Amino acid sequence: MPGIILRRGVALVLCLILALPFISAQRISQYRTDEMTLLYFGKRYSYLMPHATRTFHNSLRFHKAHWDYSHPGTVIILNDFDDDGHGGAIVMPENMIILGIAPFNYAFSIIPSSERFQWLFSHELTHITLADKPNSRDAFWRSVLLGKVRRDEMYPLSAFWSYRTVPRWYAPRWYHEGIACYLETWMSGGLGRALGSYDEMYFRSIINENQRIYSAVGLETEGSTIDFQVGANAYLYGTRFVTWLSQEYGDQKLKAWYARTDTGKAFYGSRFREVYGISLRDAWNDWRQFEIEFQKENLERIRAFPPTAFHPLQSSLGSVSNVVIDREVDMLYAAVNHPGKTAYLAEMDMKNGKIRRIGPVRSPLLYSVTYLAYDAREKRLFLSEQNNKMRSLVSVSVETGRRKTLIPYSRTGNLVFNQRDAVLWGVRHDNGYASLVKIPPPYNAVVPMFTTEFGRSLLDLSISNDGQMMSASLTGIRGEQAIILFHLDSLEAGIHSFDTVYQLEDNTLTQFSFSLDDRYLIGTSYYTGVSNIWRISLETGAFELLSNDEIGLFMPRQTGPDSLFVLRFTRDGMQPGMIPMRVLDEANAIEYLGNKAVERNPELVGYSLPPLTDISLDSLNVTENAYHPLKELKLQNAFPDISAFKKTLALGYRVHWSDRIGVSRLSLFLGTSAWSTLPDKQKLHAELSASHFFWHFNASLNKTDFYDFFGPFMRSRAGYSMSLGYRRDYARKSPLKSFFAFGLQHYGDLEVLPEFQEISTPVRSFQRAYAEGGASLLRKSLGAIEYEAGWQWQGRASTYLSGEQWYPALVSEQSFGWLVPGIRNTSFWLQNSLGHAFGEGESAFGAFYFGGFRNNYVDWQEPAQYRKYLSFPGAPIDEIKGKTFIKTLGELNLKPIRIREAGTTWFYPTYLRPSFFGMHFAAQPLPDAWYRHIFNAGVQLDLELVLFSYLKTTWSAGYARRFETGRAYGEEWMFSLKLLGN
């Protein structure tokens, strides 16, 4: 009877998987030209297809001509899964761009007010072109391997083949982002980071504070990890270095460095020496010296007129959200995100600068943290959460910190509260548009009031003190910005017009808010190249300068007749303080490094793309239809591989098929270990894996595993197996994530249990079924190497079926972690796991088996394998048997030691991190037996090394000692090398 049930279950699951392709295919549409496949979900943003196609081909034409690039085609995935626009590119196994259609986050005007699709395609197609374009050697390897190979940590030889097919992909992030930001600037007519005021401000702050400009290696090891901008420093440094090369040596030499030619070296550092005649390290040092002198000159320009006095209230706070002030109690409220601390809501006393932590911000944005509004009567804050997906609306009591989610998916930011009628206003990003919306009490519904035309966006809302007017910044598509004014009573009456208060054609107007008397709007602009404070008279339209700062001021809020609260930029983030409010007559403009590049290379002006009207859709051979992943399956690559079976060499070949976006995949490995002394039936090896959306099928014969060469943990298995499973992950409420999975497995001719290498199977053939689920809410501070706080839970129910006998088992794992106060990036975790195996007590199926660090000497899994519930360092693998068990782990992860200047451009260490742990384990080996109580204590040291920028390895060493009453202690040393980390 049990066997019949299992077989019927398999038949049902097979029916579901056969039906799913038809169901799923209806959700994806494709819009194709000869060089582009544009995929989108549903029909809501089908209106964007012509525009996206024109902007893609407009950028592509430039790159094809500029780089002499023969473009094989690119697939583009348009999506509206996030509330802020973004882009990303990859070239393995196919060229692919992922583009979020939402308007940008314009925090601190890092991103220019431009046509975002054109700007993104200019950037992302730079990545595609320079990584995909082959020379004759690359083309040879692509023909031999039948395509481009993507690195897979489970098959380390894939990294070798990947480098052979796309060598220029394996370079540091600053190298890729530097040239993309450089070209996007000139292709957009001067709108981009090469002429960016924010970038100038950042490097000016470093020189002003006598801080370090990182070396090329130091940027990767420390600069992109401990700074409040973390990975974004790759954009800052890369753009700066590339622009300096252009103005120092010329654009043609820069082009020669990046171009892939038959005579040029594959490695970016070696190619640099070929082109420039000096090492990259020496050139980087020359740039650093230039930058010091360049920024000193800019500082002297600014200081030609008296700088505005700044009175700090606190030290630098990292990233800071918009601020709101309760003038009745002289308190300021903001969200803060500083390296080494998880983001939080802060209350700051305006008299003495003292900060009180109100509660966490669980999904901080990099620069603006979150969007904040304040209800002074009810003493509550409104903020957006799930900021990296689809925003929710949350209220927080200032006094108690109690939180309440008001709208799970509001998709609304730029919040502002009207005290007159208690209505919350904001800007909603949905379907590619920015809409002004109101959220009236009880704050459970979003009501659209005004929508901008496509390509423009609203930000920085402010409501007058009398509650009758609302100001906003309106972005343009050619670098322009305007301050506009809505009359709220007219807006409520359905009159969707606004007044333009002031406009700049090629500069910024942001963060404007009403003065105390509602006669002025006070905000920021890079009008002089420096972010200074300006005010606009609502009566006369006069644009008046209120500050002359050396670095940059943001977020002005009037606090008295002659005083302003501001945030001052420092290298470590925003510093709150006060400045006097008075009108200034003069201030000097700064020099831009990008202007020097144009003076040296006037041809850069000609890089500006032609108007989109030059792109005719009729000439592009456009077709539109449904996208069926299974019909799009094609061979992507095939390469020889080595693996291990019982520590014996197995040679074989791996072949991969997939559709263009990886929704449907098929992989096959065929190999042999004919030279081994194993039985003949164990000398042939085969593995087949297939996936379609959330379904996965796997089959193997004498399964191999490369890492079994090194042991001691073995994953290869004699015999055959088949499995069919389903897994669905949910992340729309990120950082709250969850998953659900189930599956059926059949094993035949096995020698040991699938999960336990030291336990022989009672029978050779059996079945297994499982269902599992879990949830987590994990957080980490800026500069962390892994999660440092939060909780997670995972539960699993499974059963073996051997003959007619069932062997069910239940396992639950839960963990909690928090940052240790006062010690940066140091966390402590408690993990508890418990389980019970049902069924016959003496059978090998009816128990769990524990022991060992469970790291191989060379491995692909995460270094901290001791966290897994089946591990117990200090005991041999699978030595401890438990029918019922409870295990508790305490773990202290100390601050990683950053290694700044060691190594070369192609091989360098990044950090060294020690961890200490201790466990208590209670196990009942058989029914009615006494529980064994076992303890251990151990330490593990992890050292990360990077090879060719993208090939990260972690070298780990560990020691643990086991203690048990009445038994001799046991000990275990662990040495492991984790290959190919992310």
C-alpha cells in the first residue's frame, strides 16, 4: 500500500510539471529584432517596448562602431519588481541585461536627470561589448567549447574554461564600472559621473580631511568594504582613474587599453603595461598624486571667499535619510546607516546632539536609508520598508518604538505629512511612472493624485507650514530640474496643474523645503559645482545663495530666524550641524576633472548619441510573440571535466542547454573511471539535471563529486538515484524571506545512506519524500562579510520508505543573532536545532548521525560548516547517533581584520576573521536509552584571498575539542580551502 501511494504521488507531480510549461509561458512576452530579444512579464508595461528598443539600438550603434564590435545579440529582461530603477549585465553563457523600469532614486543627485533607458543602455552595453568582444584566441576557445562558459563552484574546472572564453570579465569592479561611467557621460552629452559633482565632492572631502586615497589593491580589500558607500566606491574610483587616464594620456590610449585585440594580453593589468609602458600600480599612484593637487586647487578656489561657519552637532553618521524636526521639543528625527552598526531610526536632541535609538530600519537604502515623515501631534514616524523591493508603509511610535505595518505594498517613497488634515503624501513608482499620491487616515489606501509624463520623476516633497501648498523637485530628461508648486485645495478638487517656481537647464534643484514663514523654499544645488544651500523667493523668484561650503551641504531645515540645520558631507558620511542663514553675494565655481578630459580630447563631444527619431522601428525587423522557455532551449556550452568517485579520478564531459534567460535548463555529465579497481558497474558515471521554473529533476548513476578528491566529507555515491522536487522562494517583503519545498526521491543499488557516508544502508533500494519550509529576517551592517543580526527558522519533515516500512523524521532549526555593542562588525549567534526520527529504533533509517567540522580540505561550501545541524567538531563524521536530539550552538564572530596593501593586482588577501564557538549536544541513541550529553569548544580562522578579481577563495583553519562525562576527550583539526566564492 505505501508503495502504491508513493507511485501515485510521483504520477501526480509529473502531471503538474508537464502542465506548468504551458501555464508559465503565457506570462512572458518577447519583442524581438535581429540583435535584441526584449522579454517582459504580463502586458502592463508593453507600452515601453518601442521606446526600449530605440534606446537599446541607439546605444548599440555607438558601441559597434566605437569598438569595432560584431554584436551577436543580447536578451533584455524588463521588470517592475523593484521600486527604484536599476540595470545589470552579464555575458555568460549569453549576453543579458536586466533593467528595472522604475524611476531612479536621485539621492544627493548622484544619478543625473536624464532619459533613464538611454542612460542605462549606454552603461550596460559597455559591459556587454567589452566583455563579450573576442579576439581570435577567445573565439577559438568559444568554438571548441561550443559557447561561453559560466563559472560554477561545484565544477572548479569551469573557472579555467570561463577565463579562456571571456577573459576580460575577470577584472575588478572598478575596471568595468570606470569605463562604463566614463562612456555613459559622453554618450549622454555630458550627463554622468565623469562630470559628476558628487564625485568631485567625495574626492575633495578626502583631501580636505587628509584621508587616504586607496591604492588599486586597497580599494578592493578595504575601500569597498569599510567606507559608508561600500561597493559604490568601485564607481567613484573607477570613473576617476579612467577619466584621469583620458586627460593625461588621451582617449585613444584609453580605448586601446580596453579593446580586446589579437596582439594584446588577456589580463587587464598586463594589457595596461603594454599600452601605457608603466605598471598599473605606478599609474594609479600618479593619479593619486594628481588628485591631491587637483583638489587642493579646488579648495583654494572655494576659500577665495570666506567659507560658511559650520557648527557640528555630532560626528559623521554615515548615510542619513531626509530629516524631520519637531520644533516644539527641539528634536530631530532621521534614519541612520553607519558602517559597523545596523541601520536605525534616531532621535537627536538639537541642543546637545545626543542621539537616542528608536528602532531598526530593516531594509536600508545605500544613500538615503529610507523615506521618513513625522506626525508631531501623535508623535509617530512614517517610514518606508522593503526599500529594495516593493515598499511597504510602516508607522513607529517615537516614545515606545512600537511598529505597525499599515500597507504591505504601498510602493511609495518621498513621504511628507500634512499637519493641517493629517494626510500623508508621497511619490509612488509603479509601471514605470512616478505619481504623486495621498494616503489619508487610517493610512491603509494609496490614492493617486497626479502622474508625471514618462521619463520624469518627482522627489523631495515639502508641505508649507499652513498646510496649503506642496513643493517638489521635478526631474527632466536632458539634465534639467525644476522646483514646482502644487496648491493642495486645487489638487483635491481635481485640478492637476502646478506652478514652476524655478528651473535650471543643466543643474540640480533638490531637497527644498518651506521656510518658517512660508515665503521661501530653501534647498540645495550644485550650481557652483559644490552642493550649497540656496533659497527661492516665492514672491519674486529670486535665487539666493545662503552658504559657501568647502565640501558640500545637504538637507537644510530652518530652525530659527537666522539659523539652518544642515548635513555636511564628509568621507565617512553626513555630519549634522548648524550654519547661520544669511544671503551671500559671491562664490567661486570649481574645476571638473571631466572638463580637463574634454579639453584634451575634444572628440568626446562627438560621442553624444543622436536623437531617438533616427531609429526607425520599421528597419529593425520587429516581431512580437509569447516566449516559451522550453522551445528556446539551445546548447550553451560543453567542456571536459574531471571529478572524483571514491577518491578515484573520473574523466568526462559536461554539456549544458538552457533557454536565453535560464528559466529552463538541462545539464548532462558523462564520465568514466575505467582505470580504477572498482567493480565494472561502478566505472560508468552519469548525471542529468533539468529545471523549469520552480521544478527540478535530477538523475545520477554512480554520482561523482570533484571535492571527494580531498575529503574527508564524501558526496559521491555508488548506485543510481532519481529525484523530482519543487522549491519556491519568496522575497517580495525583503529582508523578510521565506521558502517552501517538497520532493520525491528514489535510490537504487546504494552502499551507504545518501546523507551519511559512514552508515551502510540496510537495503540497497528505497524511496524518500520530504517537505520543508523556512523564513528569515537577517541584517548586516555596512562593511560586514556576512549577516550579523536577525533570526531564521527552517523545518523539515521527511520519510524513508523501505519495502513496506515508513521511517518518518522531523527537524527544526532556529537561530538568533545580534551585534556586540561597542565592537564594530562583531556578532554573537545562538542556534538551536532539534529533531526526532520515528520508525524502528535499530534500523539505520531511524536515526540521525552527527560529527565533524564537515569541511573538505578543498570545498565549495561556505567555510562555517560547523553551523550545520549534523556537524559536531571534535567527533568523527557520523560517529554520534541520535534518534532524538537537541543541539545548541553559541558563536562569536569577531571583527574582520582588513588587509589593505598586500598582494598584487591579480592576487591579494582581503580579510582575516576569527570565530569562536561552543556546543551542547543531547542525543538519545535508542528508544528508552539514556541521553548522551556532549560538549565541545572550538575556534576557526578564515582568510579570504582573491585571484583575478572574481575568483575568491577562503582558507580556513579550525580546532575543536569534545568533552563527555566518562569518556576520553576527542579533538579535531580542520584545514579547508573554499574555491570560487562570490
